[in-house]
Amino acid sequence: DKGEHKHFMAKEIAEQPIVVAEAIRSYMPTGADQVVLPDTDLDFSKLDRLTMVACGTAFYACLTAKYWFEQLAKMPVEVDIASEFRYREPPITDRTLALFVSQSGETADTLAALRYCEGKADKIVSVVNVPESSIARESDVALPIHAGVEIGVASTKAFTCQLSVLLMLALKAAADRGTLSDEELADHAAALRGLPSVLNTALDQNRAIRKSAQRLSEARDVLFLGRGLMYPLAMEGALKLKEISYIHAEGYASGELKHGPIALIDKHMPVVVMAPRDAVFDKTVSNMQEVMARKGKVILVSDDDGIAEAEDGVWSTIRMPHIHPSLAPILYSVPAQLLAYHTAVAKGTDVDQPRNLAKSVTVE
Ligand code: M6R
């Protein structure tokens, strides 16, 4: 049932404050600053490295989590696409935690990658939406994301729930490894608890985002730029747009722009810049100015401070609430999803059932 919404995708985007709250509650019980994992003795202090494997949107969740595990828990992390990983024959030691992320839990390549790690890795952990799925059943530990059934082929609420669970897992790793102080852990916990209400504020920008999307719907190609934690999100934003609007889009690390893609920029090229006012903001803005100097049309997604500082000459702005920098990729998923959604609606495509795609890819 779509309720008041025209599409399942719109409903699932709107549900995010509720399902993310549920995900957070189930790993960080009320009153605790500690992350508590269900039925497991998982101890990150005994591990040397983390290998994460997934496909599509779940892969971008893993790429985001790489930053968290490295920065917060000082853990070496490798991330790969399942279809590459399984044939690479990567060496896996018994001090490696192998982590598989999948909404459906039935993706054939991800399942094959998991089976490759059986008997090699210290433990096989999965982050899944369907607890009775094959990937969940074949893992030593299956961590549910609590997103509820996701029907739209374009993954939305599963992504933000995957990110929330992965961030909490990184915080658990940081606690086990003693890499964050109690104060820093409490800080993150408080920010996570505030996340659902901040997501609601982001959803209030729906109309402004629809306006920007109207303009995007006329484009042939769109670039998404971001740095640090916003880089995987740039790729996720591009994937969402491709999947449902059929507009060619690419996500790039802002700093890579001048190594090639800047050649594409002209007055017909919209460039979505994901730029919360964080430690790399100034660098992102200077990359954005290079785009504008070549007449590229910038849609700047930032907070009040960022927009006040950098809005000169941009095509349009999308205003996000302030957020703890670690949580920004979860929050900025909302405008990425809504941009794709409204662009597809403006183009009249089949949003929930895009051509050539299946919700779950159970063949190689
Ligand atoms: O069920 P999974 O999370 O394993 O699916 C992985 C990808 O097929 C999936 O994320 C796909 O990229 C989505 N259509 C993205 O919106």
C-alpha cells in the first residue's frame, strides 16, 4: 500500500526517519552510549582488517563505511564489488572480518563472495534487510537493518538503514579497539539519536528539491561531486538518477575533476555538489568554482553556513540542516534520492519498476 504517495519510492523515502530510528534503537538501547550487537561475541580488537563486499547501492554503503572504520576505529578496510571480488581470489586471513551488505540477502554475486570467505575469514558477518535470506542464514552473525519491506527497485530506506547500522558497527569497533574516548563515543551516540528528527527537516525541503529536479530533467548528463564521506554518496546519487530517470550520471571525487571529467563541463552540464560545511568544504568549493568558470550549472547541497559562504554564481541551492560531520552521508542521502525521484517523475518514467532492472539480482 502506497498510502498518500504516488510511488513506493516516495513512500520509502518518507519512511526514513521512522526506520532509521528503529535501526538506531535496536543497536543502541535507550540510555546507552554503547552499541550492543545481538547474540554475538564479536570483538574488533582481535582483528587485523575488515573486508567488505556488496553490489550497487549496498556497495556505496560499504565505501562510506570504509571512511568510518578507518577514521573512528583505525582499522584497515578493503571494499569490493562482489562480482569482482569473487573471481579475484583475494587472500583472506583468519584475522579478517568478512562483511557482506545486502538489502535482499539474495544477490547471487554477494552470496558467492560470502561462500568464498567461508573457512578463511575469522567471522562472516552480514548486514541485511531480510533476516531469513540466504546471506543472513549463511553468516556467522546477521545484523538486520530494520528498514521494513522495500518495494521500489531503487533502494532508498535500505541505504540509510545500512549506513546507520554500519556507523554503529564502526563505533563498536572504535570502543573495542580503544580508538575513541568515552566523550567522543557519547558525542556520536547523541548525534545518532538526533538523526531521525534531522532527517525529517531534510524531507521538508521536498518542494525546493522538486524545483531543482525540474531543471535536471532536461539534462542529458549530470555530474555528482563530493569529497571524503560525500564521495560515495556522489556515486549513489548518480546511480539513483541513472536507474529511474535514464539520464546519464556519474559520481566523482571533487578532487578528480581536473584529471579528466572537467573536459565535459559546458553550459549544458548540471553538476550536483554535495558539500556540508565540514573539514574539506573549502576544497570542494574551489572544485565547484572550477565548474562554474566553465559555465557548468551547479546545484549546491549544503547547510546554512555553507550556502552563505559559497552560493555566489550557483544555479540553485538545496538547504540541509546542520549535522555532525560523521552523519552527513546519511542526511544527504535524502536530497540525492529526492532529486532522482522528482527528475524521474518530471520525465514520466516508471519510477518503481525501471526498465531492465529487477529488485533482486539472483543470477550472476
Ligand atoms: O539486495 P542487494 O542489496 O544485495 O542489492 C544490491 C543491488 O542490486 C542494489 O542495491 C541495486 O543497485 C539497486 N537497484 C540500487 O538502487
